[in-house]
Amino acid sequence: MLGIVLGALVLLLYLMKRFMRNKHAAANGGVIKPVATYYFSPKERIEVVEIGGDRIVVGVAANGLSYLTTLVAPGRDVAHDDLEP
């Protein structure tokens, strides 16, 4: 009986962690939106996130985050985006 209760508790915690993490970002206005994740190992991955309309690629490892690049939509000129017409 104790095993069933502990198993149900572990399952509940796993489901809460899995489905509640993105709801927190949406409740705060969703400034940073995860777009895609590519895993290399359990502790290393590449994340594509959207921040203010820009898609940024970062590397995530046990020792921290590393900026990799910014993705540019086809037809968009990055050099002139900040200039006013």
C-alpha cells in the first residue's frame, strides 16, 4: 500500500513539473518563449528561444549558458533593422 502511495506521489510530481513550467512563463506575459530544444546528453542541449520577436540560440550545459547565434528570418536585413527610415 505504501508503494502505491509513493508511486502516485512521484507520478504527480513528475506531471506537475512537466506541464506547469510553461504556464508560469505565459502567466508573466511570456517574454521568453521556448521554441525548440535539441538534446546532446542529459546535461547538454541547445535551446532556441524567442525574445521580443528575435530567435536566439543558446547552449545549455552543467556549467551555464552560452550564446551561440541569432536566427534571422529570410528577407530580413539585420544590419538595417535598427535604422529609422
